[in-house]
Amino acid sequence: MNLRYLQYLRLVIEHGSFASAARAGGVSQPAISHGMTQLQRRFDTPLFVRSGRKLLPTEAALHAALKSLDLAERMDALTATGANPANRDTLLVGVTPSAALVCGPALHVSWCQGHPRRRLDMSSTDEGRMLASLQGGELDLVISPQPRGHHATGLDCQPLYQLTPLVYARRAHPLVKAQSLVELQATSWAIVGPSVSGPVDMLHEAFAVRGMKPPPVAASCPDYASLLHLMTHSDLLGVLPHPALLGSAPKGQVVPLRLREALPRYEMHLFTPIRSRRDLGPVFAGLQRQAALISEAPGLAQKSTERQV
């Protein structure tokens, strides 16, 4: 029996619908639907009965979910005791592109410094998929905003620092003196990553909450360094969630727009398994120190961490 389908079953039971389960698991709704169809073929009785818009699990579904959870816990225990040294020496971290820049140095110092065999492995995708990977034991921790509607079952969540995004443009941009989002609605923008895949989308939400149509996105970049480079050589606008990210742009060439409206703020969180197999105390302490530096002096946080290396 496919273990991933059993994980989907637990998500549907917890969230009450295929759509909600897909959002919580960071996968598509067709993937959940396909998994449940395949799983149902293994049972003689229905797994769910419909009550209005909600799907209610039958006794067979609850029994299967409970057994699969017990199996997952046993597999985690086997992985913990049978892990090879190379895996124990590697810290697997899911990060958003901005968290990779802001927290990367602190992660490296707290995990690798004084331990030459250790390795830091950072990866990035949208928030929902990263948290699903963390729940599945594929990551040790995740640094990201809290996705709306996501129930972090089995995870501990701690706030790190606040994201206060601003709109930026090159210094000579024709709209650099704009004071309202309305003036920017027809202008093309550049973003980091596919804007539709993640639950957190600062640009589109800023316009949507004011009843305005989202602006056109002309370019998608893999990281903030490439975004800033593109902005300095074009009339594209961009959103930076934190001023510490400006470090990869030529000094003074990319500036914030002084808009009357504020963009939505987000809290960056540290997610870890409630039953972690590792002692990550030094890593948590390093991230908390970095978060304190960011809160006090955002632009100086990276420089302070680099001096420790």
C-alpha cells in the first residue's frame, strides 16, 4: 500500500475536504483525489461519507489512518537509529529565498563551525511543500512565513522576525516618486519564484485587499540577487520583504518607493518537528540571535554574522 496515499488520507481526515488537504500538504487537489481513488480500491467499504460540503471518515478510514500513523512513527524510529554518519552530519533546512540570505550565515555558523565533517543543505520551494516535507521527515527544520490555512500537525512553530515588505525600483525609474499603489497598477513587475505556487504572495495580496486587479508580472527570478540585478537594468518594479536583501545591489541604485499604503506584513517562523531526532539547541540559539539583530538593525544583521565566520 502506498504510504503517500495514507498520508493524504490523514490530511483529508484532519481537514475535511480534498481541497483543504491539498493546501495543507502542499500538493495539488488532483493528487489528493487520485490518491484517495487508488486507496479506496484496497477497501471493500467506503472510506468517506459526505455531509454537506465536508467529508466524514468512516470507521475503516479512521482505522487505516491510525495504523498508518503508527507505521510512520516506527519508520522514523528506524531511520533515527540506522542513520549513517553522513546523514547525521548534514542539516537539511527548507528556506524561502529571503530566509536563505538572512539566516544562511547564522545556520552555517551554529551548525558547522568547529565541526569540519558537518554540512548545511538549504533548499527552497513554496511554503506548503516545505512544511509537508518537514512533516514527512525529509527536512530537519523550515524557516518561512506561516501559510494561511495550513495546520502544522506534529510541528512546533516559533516566531523569528517580522517581514515588512516594501516596493523598490531603480533610482532613475519613471515612477520612483509614486505615492500610491494605484499609480503602479499598470506597471510591469518582477518577482522571485512562481507567484501562484506559494500560499504567501505579498504583491498580489497588497492589491487584492484594496479591491484592485493585480499588476502584470513580466519576469520571475530564482533569487533576490537576480531580481535586483534585473531591476537595475530595467523599469521593472519589485517587492523586497526585508532591507537586508539589498546587499546584492549596487549601493544606492535600488531604492524604496514612499507609498501611502503599507504592504501586508508577515511573521517569519521557525518550524521544527515536535519530536525532533536531533539536538538543534545551538542552531535555535543562533537563529534567535540573528532575529534579534534583524529587529534592532536590519541592514547590519548579515555583516555581524559574517564577522563570526
